[in-house]
Amino acid sequence: MRYAVVGAGNLTQVAILPAFQHAEENSELVALISSDPEKRDVLQKKYGVEHVGSYDQFEQVLRESKADAVYIVLPNTLHRAFTERAARIGVHVLCEKPMATSVEDCEAMIRVTNENDVKLMVAYRLHFEEANLRAIELVRSGHLGDPLVFTGTLTQQVRGGDIRTREDVGGGALLDEGPYPINAARYLFRDEPREVFAFTAGGRDGRFHGVDASAFALLRFPNGRVAQFAISHEASSVSSYRLVGTEGDLQVKHGFGYGTDLEHVLTVGGETETRTFKNSDQFAPELVYFSQCILEDREPEPNGIEGLADVRVIVALQESARTNKPVKLAPFEKPKRPTLDQLIVKPSVEPPEPVHAPAPAEG
């Protein structure tokens, strides 16, 4: 499958473009679209990409490069527009999360891809990563008993001026970091929340402009299960979650991250064991899997419905924070969830020095 990558920010440069070397079995980088001419020039030479262009040249570049699919790595508020533009010329869409900033936008993205008979996948890299998939398998096997409590923490010190600090491009902790603990709770409980409550904080300094710098959330699931999480763009870096069941508990250290080893700390019956999962390329598996889905004409597991499932929760949490009241959610069907069958392991990559794209976190 021939890919055009849309957007050349930090994630694209340090993780997505290098991942194509580990996805060459069925995926090829053929085009790059960016608003920055220096990025286009440097990256075109570095990766040998024949076709480059600006956002205004999007359709032209896709046609000239004969792209089969796009990987959209743009500010959150642009996801819908570029998904629609790609779908209308018959190009499949792999879109970074959050899928969009509203339920309406997610539904529109699902509708336009269906109408144009193209596939839509949301880039949930942890749906192919071993530590998270084996956590799912531990729960499914009954090893922890009945899972009851999920607790997640995902924090970082975001650099001033980063798009995550701006309301106009869909920034804020809930939209940026919220999908990780929400998605993990959903795939570990294999269910959807029915009620949520959240507090948010706007930030104690001048970095943040109309967005939540931190959020603290409670999600009530059926069968007495509860998820809670803390996320922040103004705190020291932490990335972990813990699932407690009736017979044991599992802590997954660095569980939401990439570019580092992940670790399980499993305690059952008073006995604790630790397992390390070596750093791997988490982006090449997304490419390989999506290409397989296109080539074999099958629906991706983390499809538009999966993206919508998280965004509807985020929107409810935003409403709860505004009103200072719990918000109920209607029942929601998600027929397919990630399993160990989706595991794809690729070697780690050494991130290159980015061009005009500093890392989002300070330090």
C-alpha cells in the first residue's frame, strides 16, 4: 500500500516516518504533505520521497503519487476535513487520535468513508503492542478474577507554545491524553462507561490558552466496575496504569508510552512477578495491520466506531467539568475489541533529530 503522510510535526518525524523501514513488507511511503517548505525539502531528501506538497495541494499530491492511503497527523481540529478530502477521492484513512474534537465530527468521518467505500482506522498503536495486549489476555483468562478498579496516570510538562496548549486547534489534556486511559479502561473491562464525572484545571501559568491543563476523571462501568484517571500537561512525566481484580492486580509501567521498555508487575495470591517488554517500534505495526486490512478487504478493529467511543466519553467529561455534575452516557455497542491475535512486534527505532518540530514535553 502506498502512503501519503499528512503533517510533519514531531510525532511524524521521530516515529512515523522512521517506521516505514519496518513496514516495508506491505507499506511504502510515497508522499509527504506539510505547510513548512523546509520540512518538505529536508524530509523529501532524507526519505527519498518523490511527491511532496502543501495542504492546498493535498488532492493533487495524492493523485500524482497514486497514494492508496493517508496517515493524518494534524492538529485535532483538522482531522475531519482531511479525512473527508481523502475519502472523496477514494483514498483510505489512518487518522491519529483523538479521532476528532466532537461526536458530530466523528460521525461525519464514519459516514463519508462509508459512502466512498474507503477504510477508516484510528491510530491506536497500543492495540498491537505486546504489554497491553497481554494485559487484555490476563483479564480475559480470569487470572485477576473479576476486574473491578482501573487507575491510570498520564502526565508531562508540555512546552510553552505547543499546540496542546491552544484551544483553537483542539488542545488540552482531555483531548490529548484522555484517549489513553479511557481506551485502556474500555479494552480491559471490555465494556463502555455509563456515567462520568470530571474536574479540570486551566493551568497555573501562562502556557495554556482556554484549555484544560489537567483533568481528574471517574468513569462508572456496568457490573460495579470503576475507572479513574489523572492526566496533566503541567506535571512531571508519568505513564502507568493499574487494574485490580477480585483475585489479583496488574500494574503496567510506562503503559501508554513509546520509545521505552514497558513492564508488568503482576500480583496474584500474594505472589508478585515482573515481566519486561523491550522497547519496540509501535508505529510500523499500525501500518502493517492497516495495509493488511486494505489488501484483504476487512474492517480494521480500531475503526471509526472505536474512535467515536472515546470521543463521546471525552465530550461527556468536558460537560461534567463545565457543569460540576455527573453525566450519563447512553448504551453504546462496540462489537469488536483488541485481542492478542493483533500482536505485531517490530524492532525499535532510533528517533532522528526533527526539523522545526520540538518535542511536546519539556526536558
